[in-house]
Amino acid sequence: MTKLSVNINKIATLRNSRGGNVPNLLKVATDIQDFGAEGITIHPRPDERHIRYQDAYDLKSIVTTEYNIEGNPIDKFMKMVLEIKPTQVTLVPDSIDALTSNAGWNTIKHQAYLQDVIAEFKRNGIRTSIFIDTDLKLIEAAAKTGTDRIELYTEEFATQYEVGNIEAVKPYTEAAVLAYELGLGINAGHDLNLDNIKFFKENIPNLAEVSIGHALISESLYLGLENVVNMYLDRLK
């Protein structure tokens, strides 16, 4: 069964919009785990517009499943991750002003940099993952960085699936097959939702984990958080 890690950035966005502590991020993280999710994901950004760096520290004792921290490994981010030592760090090359993650790593151009960063995290016992597109040459280069896993950037699949193009999953299948042959674990995320997750799961061999936030929280406004978490879990079986 593919693990479901719930990204709680949107809960932090809602909290920050009014100040105070409603909704309570730590309580929501606890509840999501109680509802059956196998992980919690956060993506703190330098401007702290949703997840704050202090949230990352506060969640350390709250997350009893898998704790995944995403982000661009700038000095501040690396210091935080090395102090918290989450289950997994997912490296994302987003710029400071990016609204959301919109590209994977160029693992050829940034090969040496990623090798250094990943070696430091692995020395501290933190599993590593690289956010990446489906270009097979980039997958091959990712394997040379020493990373444990890749996270397939799934926006293009989701966009095409929504208009009926189911062939759009093929590059992801090919990327997953190659990654597995190269000894890499396979994660995925970005714009996966209740409509497309089952089809994606069925077509991606050895899919270890999906990280879902925006869609899951949006769907929960209508269907309820506990119900939606379990709907995802059912589709991922």
C-alpha cells in the first residue's frame, strides 16, 4: 500500500489569515494521524507565509508517523532540518517568491551541490528525496546524487488527466520503472486529488508515498477531513 502523507500548509494559511491559533495546527496534525494518514508533510518557506519555522519544531513531538519536511536547502532550512531530524527531507528548488512548487531539480546542472547537501542529511540519519520531473536523464543523474528517493512532480499528469488524456501517465510510469531499477524509492506529489489518485497509483509501480495537501484540504471543506483522509487511503490500497 502506498503511504499517504498529508501536507498541512493550507491549515497554516488559514490560521495565519486571522492571527491567533485557529485552526490549531498541532491539533489538526494529531487528528489527521488519528484518522489513518501515515505521514505529515510541511513546506516552510523563507517568508513563513503559511508554515512557520517554529511550527516545524513544534510538530516534532506531535508527528508520530512519518515527518516529511520539504524545501529549498538554503542555510536556514538546512539548519532547521538538521536540528529536527525528521523522517524525510524532500529537496525542492523553489525560488523565494514562488507561489507554489513549479519545477523539479535539474540534477545534471546541480549534481555536485545536491551531492553535498544530501550527504550532510544522510550523515544525520535523515532519508532524502529529490523533487523531479520525468526526464529520464534527470532520473539517472538523481541516482548519482546519493538520494534515497525521488518525488515525481505530478502537475502535468493532473492537468492532462482532468481533460481526459490518460496517456499523460506514461512518462511517470517510465520514470518510476527506471528509478526503481536504479535503486531509488518513488514518491509523488502536486495536484493529485480524489479524482486522479487511484488511476495514478495503478499505473506507477513501486509507489512508496504520495504527499497531498491543497486538494485534500479543499475536498475536506465539502466532505469532512476524516472522511477525505480515508477516501484517499481506500484509493491507495
